Amino acid sequence: METLTPGGTSNKSPGAPAAEADVGKRFKKQSFWRTALQQKYLYFMSLPFIIWAFVFSYLPLWGWTMAFQDFKPAKPFLDQKWVGFKHFVELFSDDRFYLALRNTLAMSVMSLVVGFIVPIIFAVLLNELRGMMFKRFVQTVSYLPHFVSWVVVAGIVTKMLSTQGGAINDLLVGLHIINEPIQFMAKGNWFWYIVTASDVWKEMGWNTIIYLAAITGIDQEQYEAARVDGANRYRQMWHITLPGIRTTISVLFIMAIGHLMQIGFEKQFLLGNNLVQEYSQVLELYALQYGLQMNRFSYGTAISIFNSVVSVILLFTVNGIFKRVSKESIM
Amino acid sequence: MAAPKAFNATRGDKVFDVVNIVIMSLVLIVTLYPFLNVLAISLNESADTVKGGITIVPRVFTFENYQQIFQYEGLVRGLWVSILRTVVGTLFGLASASMLAYVLSRPDFQARKFTSIFLVVTMYVSGGMIPIYILFRDLDLLGTFWVYVLPGVVSAFNVIVIRSFMDGLPYALQESAKLDGANDFTIFWRIILPLCKPVLATIALFLAVGQWNSWFDSYLYNGRHPEWTTLQFELMKVLQSTQQGGSGQMINANDMAQKMAQISPESIKMAITIVVTVPILIVYPFLQKYFVSGMTLGAVKS
């Protein structure tokens, strides 16, 4: 009984196996209901939230049926008219849908690539800083934008890029790179870059947390051995630090691909405007505009379903590939 | 660990250090400048701001912008709604996540497997915007405070983070309490929760920041019910209304916002931005050590 403390419990073999096994044996004949009664407090603690999750996470799934009806909000469910795949057919023949799909994919791939590489570089460089105080300070500051809402970030980005006293334009004009201010927010072909850059600005520091934790796990003797062998700092980064966090990088990369389609729409909503709509409209915004605001609930739901189905397929494909490559599952 | 100044620091290494410090300083400037700029503009006299050229020091210092925005009734009310939702949402979220985590950390719990799968599914499947909207309408929640709190109460991610922390606690503690006749809830409340303070602080921070920062629920569910709009939404209206016909105009932008927009020059907008941002700036550095460990814990598990 002294060996009960489960130091490193894994989720498969949970804590206190010895004691539990004992108890289990003693009450083997005990019926299901008697155990349930004994565990009544555990049920009291979980059941309300299970019901809660059912209502707010599972019940909306029922709403997917709307996509196959000509849904009228006032009518009860049984009186709705079923129309099969009509709304999907309409969707797939709508040019605006393909535009929204293009924009979704473009921005998600851009922020996947840039938003993935920059934090790794930042984490590795941060790790090389000698002064602990300075390192701490840079870290703390770099987390800051993560905690600020997209409303504020969009306001800041708009301010920085504005033609009237925006810092970026002032800087570019001041350095004589451009002759007159660029109307960044009004030009559609800038939009994707602006979104990606804002995303990196906001999340770069935050995304280093996990890499920095992984870097701390690297054996320090490796660095000393490398130094004795005359490896300079670049070689140490390239041959020790990066390989040391390789697994972390690949797991996070795969998870990121799995969430490729779920880029959200906050940035696009807040940074976009009518002038750049051709580049800013993503699938979810499209669902919002053509579904909710025009009361075309069925059509909007069809868009959401398309998005979810593609996401799930992506997630499973990526997970399957990952499983085969590394014999591990991330789900 | 040791050897900060390596014994054979070559010239290349020194160059590297200098370059690295320069890069990091640039990161600092790029991150901090926009905030300082906004702060300076918010403290500058509105009429003077129009002339432009303000960097990080106000030219004509004044608190007038702040006095003005607090006369705007919508903003003050929004501030209260935001504070309320942050407090209530955080408490509900903490209660649900910690209880579910405890139940899942008990290897002997009958419904453990079911509960666990039931929760994980919610991480991957979502009904989507419109079905959720219809559900809220059917439940008569539109235009109430509860649209902010209810949907976010159960979060599988938070449960996983707390649970992996609980798994690291010695089980013997619970065993001895049980022998003393304590029931499961008492064990949870008296023994487990006090030990979980660090991870609870992390989750509380995540929940609070999430509540404070969200604006879309306010826009979508309460956009036509001004009595329950949040501070972020009010800021959004003011910021968007003059941005070359921002997408916020798609909705019937509130009359109040229109009025506000006409009389809200740069400095006023920036003052609101500061009011919205400052609470977070004050809180997060103190909780840094908690959320760093919390993030790592969550990443290891999921």
C-alpha cells in the first residue's frame, strides 16, 4: 500500500492501480446500480454539464437538417418542405462561393506557412539570448498582442496603415521607398498580406511558448560537446536546437493542417470593407451575409456544412498520414 | 545551464549576439510602438491630432478625450456588461471544467469513458453559426445576457488541461480522505481544488480574456438589443463606422454609433481602445508563469 503514489500516470493506466484493483476485486459482485449509487456525487458533478454540452454542442447539429429543407423559421419542423440537395446545387453553381473558397484557402495557407515558420525562428533566436532580463522582457512583451481582442488589433492595424499619419506610410515615405502614401486598406490585392501580417503580429510570441518549453527539454551537454568540437552558434542552432524540437514541430504542423479550413472570419470581418470584398470574403462570412442577414437560413447552413465536412476530411486524412508515418495519433 | 560567456567565444559568436539583440529590439519596437502610439494619441487634444505626426508622446496633453467617452452612455453600459460577463462566464467555466476534470481523473468512475468521448467530440464537431442562432432563438435567449455565458460553459480543452494536472496529484490523498468517510464532492472541494490553484489560475485567465475580448456574439445575438451590448462591440461600432464604409455597416449600424462616429475623431477612438485594452495589460504579466505552464500542459495532452 506504500507504493500507491502514481508519479507519472498515463491516461491509459490511471492512478492508484493497486488500490483500485483491490477494491474492484472485493466488490466484484456488486451490481451496476449499487456502484452508481455509491458514485452519486460523481454523477451530480458531471451530469448537469453533460446535459449542458448536449444542448449547446449536440443539439445544433440537428439544425443541419435545415440545409435540406426550404426552412421557414415560423413553421414547426414537420411542416417544413424537404428539398434534398437543392441548396447545395445552387451553392456549387454560385460564383461567389468559389470566390469565398479561394479567399479562405489563400489566407489559411498563407497564415499556415508564415504563421508557422516565424514562431520557430523567433523561439530559436530567443533561446540564444544571453541576458536573462532582456530575454524575459522580450518574452513578456511578445505575449501581449495575443491577449488583445481582434477588434483592437484591427483598429491598430488600420491606424498604422492609414494614409493620414499611419506609421508604415510615414516610414516608407520618410525612407523615400515610396513617393506618396499607399492606401493599404482600400486595395484588394494587399488584403491577404495584411491579414497574414496582422495574424503573425498578434500570435507570434504566444506560439513560441510550446517551442520554448521543448527547447528547455534539450540536454545541455549536447551544446557543450558541440562547443568543444568548435561548433559555432549557427551550427548549434541548426544541429542541436532544431532537431531537438523536431517532434514538437511536426505535431503542431499536422494539427495546423487539420484546422486549415477553420481560420475563422473575425480578421476578415474587421479588417475588410466594401472596397476589398472580392479578397476578404471567406466562407463563414459568406454564410453570415447570405444566410443570416438575408434570412436564407437553409442556404447559409449548406455553406457551413460544406466547410465542416471539408475540415473533418482534412483532419482525418492528416491524422491518418501522421499515424502511418509516426505510429502515433494526435486525436 | 552554465557557461553564459563561452570559453571560446569567437568573433562570429559575438557578431551573432549583436545581430540577435538588434533583431529582438526590432521585435520589441514593432510590438510596442502601436500601443504607445495609440496611448499618445488618446492623450492628445482631438483638434490637434488631426494635424498628424504624433508618435509616442502627446503634443498637447489632455484627459478630455477620456472625460468625453465616459459621457457616452452606451460605452459605460457596455463596460458593465463586459465586466459582468467576464465574472459570470469565468466562474461558470471554472466550475464546469474543474468538476468534469475531477470526475474524469477518477479511474473508478463508471461513466468515465462515455463522458470523455462525449466531451472530445465537441472539440471537433460544431453545428455552425446558423443552427446555433436558430437554437438560441428557439430557446428565447436572443437579446439576453445569457448568450454570452451559456454556450461557453463546457469547454473540452479546459477540462483536458485541468485533468492532466489532477492526474499528477498523488492518489493516496484521496484514499485516506475516503477512509475518513469524506464523500466525493468533499474530496474534490477540500483536497483536490486547493492543490489545483496554479492550473485554475491559467484556465481562469483564458476564460476571462476570452469573455472580455469577444464581440461577435454581441453583434450577432444582441446587435438589435442595445441594453446588452458589450464594450468590445461598442468599440467595434465606433472604429468601423468611419473606416471607408467598413463591413460593420452591413448591419443596420446603430444610430448611436452613427452619432458617435460623426463626433469621434481619432483621439476619441484611441481613448476607447485604451479603455478596452488596459484591464488585460494590467493582469497578464502577473499570470505569465501560470499560463506558460498551462499551455505546455495542454499541448502535451492534446
